[in-house]
Amino acid sequence: MARPKKAKPNHGRLYEIKRTIGHDPETGEAVRKSFYSDTSKEDAIRKYEKYMKLLRLSMRTGLPFETLAEAEAVGHPEVVERLLEAQKQGKKLFSAWMTEYGETYLKPNVSQNTWNYSYKNNIDKHINPYFEGDAVDEITPIKIQRFFNDKAHLSKSVLSKLHMLLFGAFDAAVDNGLCRINPAKKVKVKSTAVKKSKRAFTERELKIALEYFRDEFPDVVVALESGVRPGELVGFMWSDFDFEKMTYSVNRSIAKNSEGGGVTINPPKKDSYRTNPMTRRMARTLKSLPTTSLYVFPGPQGGPQNPNTWAQKFERKMAAAHREVGLPILTPYELRHTFATHLKRLGVDRYIIQMLMGHSSVDVSEKHYIHLSIDDLRKALPDEKPSKVS
């Protein structure tokens, strides 16, 4: 007598079906997914069909699958229907064009980090959801203006990126015969967000920080003595330092690889390769570190460290420094601001600061990275002594 088959676990649901939803691009193997229902096998099949409809629509339109799924889940199936109707009419949807434009014109020319956080994030989060269902040739200047009016609460920097993306996408659409004019040409972009001022250590705080972090987290000392970006800091290899000539070179930047996990090794931002003089304090700090890896500040396995992981460590150490010695809590990039501000206080020429920072222009250094306090400004004033009364 044959043994009865054991029932497959169904995670507390009554019905389960497994279907192929695609193929792995590298191995070609089928990717399978389970669909469940509490009522019937037919209902599980309907869930599978709905999933595949949204998945195919996501691939055609460039809209994130999660956005489409959410539109259905919260009771806005008309959004999905509009997209399907536009597809039937053979129109080029702007969301699909925006994604195609970004992947073709922008991604190959910028670092992975810039693509992920400056471009792709803004496309997926702000642009595509707003214009979902609209064909390229149906978007008018007034709709672009409404978009920027609705996004006025965002920072000036984010709005500038959004305008750059829209302007570039429509310019390319005109060139490719998808529309006649660029509707993003004459819109007015204004931010109502309150600008958050950047901070830098005062000279007194800088002295305390250099002493405190020397043993607690020497990475911070190197950052304060070099002004490098976080990705450049974790990208330092021992071969980048010449202790005889007392110089260091910035040759790479590490970024999180959001697409495949792990990290990517990129050129410094805007190809800002540079060789700078090394301070004695920086040399002493580096010589106190172990040299068991090619990287100065390696990850757990000895390879390059994820800058996001480093930033989390930094936040914990910064919070401890705030509690123990009263330092203000700065961000990793504000260490870079402190470096530039310290040099300005010392009277270093602005062109030298630009070269040390790896900036493309003096304006970037002065506008975004030098933050003098009221006490710094007061010291710059002439010492007015009261005149003697005869």
C-alpha cells in the first residue's frame, strides 16, 4: 500500500501555486514565485495574473513595480488602466522615456553613487509618479509648472536636479522626434524650504575632536586632516601614501552598489584625482594603524568598506563624543566643511583650498564648504581702540 503524500506547507493559507515570473539575466534560470489564496486555487491564479500584468507594465513604462502595486492596493486602478490604454494607442509614455533617457544619456557618464542618489532616486521618487500615464507629447508647460509648484517644499538643490532632469529629457525627446517643444524651458523653480545651515567645528572643538578621536576612531582624524569625501576616505589604500615625501593621493571613491549589493570602486567625484601634502598628525595617525589589508579602513573581510557602514559607525562615535566631551554632532560631510573652514581661518589662499579639496572651481569651495562663525568674522575686523581725548 502506497504511503499518503505529505501536505506541502502553505504558510497558514489554504491554496498555493508556483509560477515562473521571469529568468535570471546572468544564468538564464527560471525565477519562480509562490502565490497564495485563502479561498480557492482559481483566486491564487488570478493573483498571479494580476502580478504579471503589473510586472509587464512596469517593464514597459519604466514605473517601479511597487508604485503600480500601491496604486491598485489603495484603490486607484484607473492609474494602471490609463497606462494600459496609452500602451494600446502606441503612445510613448513619459515615465518610460524618462527612465530610458536616464539609463542612456546619464548613467554611463556619472559615478554609480551619483546615478543612484542624484538621478535615479529623483526620477523614481518624484518625476515618474507625478507624470504616470502621460504621453511625452501630451505634457504642457503648465503641467511642468504645477509639478514645481507642488514640489516647492523641497530644497533648492533637489529642485535644480529635477529641473535639469526634466529639461534634459524633453530636449532629448525633441531631438528624437517624440515631441515638438521642450515644455520645461520657461518654468519658474522656487524653493520654500528653510535652508539648513552647514556646521563646522570651531578651532577649540577641532582641537578636542582631534585629541578624542585619535584613539576612539582614528578615521575621523584622517578625515579632518585631509578633507576627503567619505567614499574617498574608505577608498584609501596604503599605496596612496608616501611617508618619505609626506604626501597622499586620492585615486578612488567607494560607493554602495544598490543594484547588485556590495560596493563599486569609482574614480573620485568629477575625476578629482589629486596628490596633496600630508600633515605630521595625519602621518602619525596612519602609522598607528594595522596594515593587514590593502585598504587603510577595510571592511570585515579586508576588502573595501561600504561607506554607508562607515557612516553608521561614525554616527555612533559622534554621539559618544557629544556625551563625553560635549562636541556638537556633525555629519561625515561636515568634517570636510571643517577642513575647508580651518584652512580659511589660517589665511590659506582660496585657490589652494580648491586644489586640496578637489573642487572644480573656487566658487564651490567658498559657497558650499567654508562656514565662518560670527567670532571668525569678528576677528577679521580691524581692532578699533578708543582715541585718547586731549
